[in-house]
Amino acid sequence: MSAAVIDGKAFAATLRARIADFAATFEQSAGRKAGLAVVLVGEDPASQVYVASKAKQTVECGMASFEHRLPAETGQAELIALVDQLNADPAVDGILVQLPLPAHLDEQAVVERISPDKDVDGLTPISTGRLALGLPGLVPCTPLGSLMLLKDQLGSLSGLNAVVIGRSILVGKPMAQLLLAESCTVTIAHSRTKDLADVVRRADIVVAAVGRPEMVKGDWIKPGATVIDVGINRLPPAEGAAKGRLVGDVDYAEAAQVAGAITPVPGGVGPMTIAVLLRNALVAAHRNAGVALAEGAL
Ligand code: NDP
């Protein structure tokens, strides 16, 4: 058997097209564009690429992009002052502070300062609490994107056994909450989980968010299960190559023989993250401007 490939790149493109339509309607209703501000402190090369890509896609979707690039030596007070300024700016609907921040900055304090109404990364305690309580709010982009792919593939998730490997604030925990809200029976596995392979073998849905290349093997997968591979890991370069291959947390070649459907790396969950960020910014814009948006429209 060979698994269906879940094409996150295509799904993200369709989502961005829908966002562009809704962004245009929003602009007509609100008399302004929806706006997303991205704050980058320092010169981390990967973060620079992400921020440039976010800004480009924001503009392509017909939204306003506000980029704030600050030097690595920026102090806590200065960064907090910028967050306060963006919180108060009516042209800004979403604020994303690119993580990780340089070590001298208090990341948690900066994230907590972001207004929950503009928290497009869904990482403030208020957003996290709203998700746990089942209240409307903004949800972290990568897990929400993963859920969209799952629902597109499976329809109703009700009653399915889901195993999430990883319990980070960014991915594992919100993913588990989202699956629970869909009435899955959810197990959260982590580095202390005993007999992980056996735990994973019970899963109709496996979400791997670990950061360990190809850790989940084919014989861990229940035949027909749906596998969402969040991991992005770069292998050491092969001889003569400048860069190593990107792989997920799942051994794709093995798992694809057993699973019913699986996300590839790259081209699976990765492209969904920025698309959902834009979606979150536009949802926030509707709420902030008091413009109606049908539940589930985006
Ligand atoms: P973290 O490092 O914050 O969390 C990793 C989790 O994996 C932890 O909960 C850890 O357990 C668990 N873990 C580590 N080793 C094992 C093991 N041997 N067995 C079982 N569980 C283990 O990572 P993130 O959640 O931020 O990211 C996970 C992966 O997803 C990374 O590869 C990252 O690059 C990728 N990612 C991809 C995104 C995308 O856009 N596609 C976005 C965000 C992340 P414990 O808590 O016990 O330490």
C-alpha cells in the first residue's frame, strides 16, 4: 500500500487565494487594509528569511505589512515600547515577534505584552487560556494549519485516536487541544513517554512535532493511519553537497508504505504556517474593526 500524499503546498495556495478575496472585501467594509506587523530583533539568518517571506505573502494577499527590524543589542524596555506602540496602532491588526529573541531579552515578558486581540501567533496566556476553554481566540499557526489538513483529508475527526508527539507551547500542546475540541481521544507523548512505538501504533492520527530526524518508523504506524509530520530537520550534507536534505520527524519512505495519508517534508505542514498566520491576521482584523466574518469562513 502507498499512502496518499497530503499536499500542504497546494492547500496553502488555495487558502491564500481565499484570504486575498476576504482581504479585499474587508478593505471595502473597513475603509482600510488589514495590517500585520512583524518584529525581528537581531540578524539570525533563518529568522530573516522567515520575516521577508511573511512580509511578501502579506502584501501579495492584499494586506498591509509593517516590518520592524531592530539591532541585536536592543534592550527589553525598547522592545516593550515598540509592542505597546503596535498594540495602540489602529492600522495594525496582528503583531508577530519573531522568536527566538536574543538571549538577553525576556521572551515571555515580550509575548505577554502583545494584546490578545492582535496575538496572531496565539502564544499569550490569554490566547492559550481561550483555546483551553473553547472560547473564540487566536490559535498558533502550525497546529491550526495541521488541523486544517487533517479535516480536509478525513472530514470528521470525532472519536479517532490521536497521538501528538511533542508537548511544546508552540505546537504539541495547542495541537492536542485542537484535536480534543474535534472530539478525538488524544494522547500527548514526549521525551519521557514509555514504549513510544506502542503508543503511536494505537493512533488513527499521528502528529509528530519532535525535532528528531526520521524518528518515527514505519512499523510504529497503524495501517491506514493519517500522519502529520511537523518536524523540519536538516541532515548533514552528503559528500560534495553544500546543504543537507530536509527531512521530517517521520521516516517518510517507511511510513508511506503503511499510512493511509501522510504529509511530505518539505511541502506538507511547512507552507501552512505562514498561510495560517495571514488567516489569523485577517480574522483579528475583522474582530478589531467590528466587521462580520462568518464562523469557519477562513
Ligand atoms: P520543541 O523542541 O519545543 O519540542 C519538542 C518536543 O518533542 C518536546 O515536547 C520533547 O519532549 C519532545 N521530544 C524530544 N525528544 C523526544 C523523543 N525522543 N521522544 C518523544 N518526544 C520527544 O520543538 P517544537 O515543538 O517547537 O518543534 C518541533 C519540530 O517541529 C521541530 O522540528 C521544528 O523545527 C518543527 N516546527 C515546524 C514548524 C513548521 O512550520 N512546519 C513550526 C514549528 C516547529 P519534552 O517536553 O519531554 O522535552
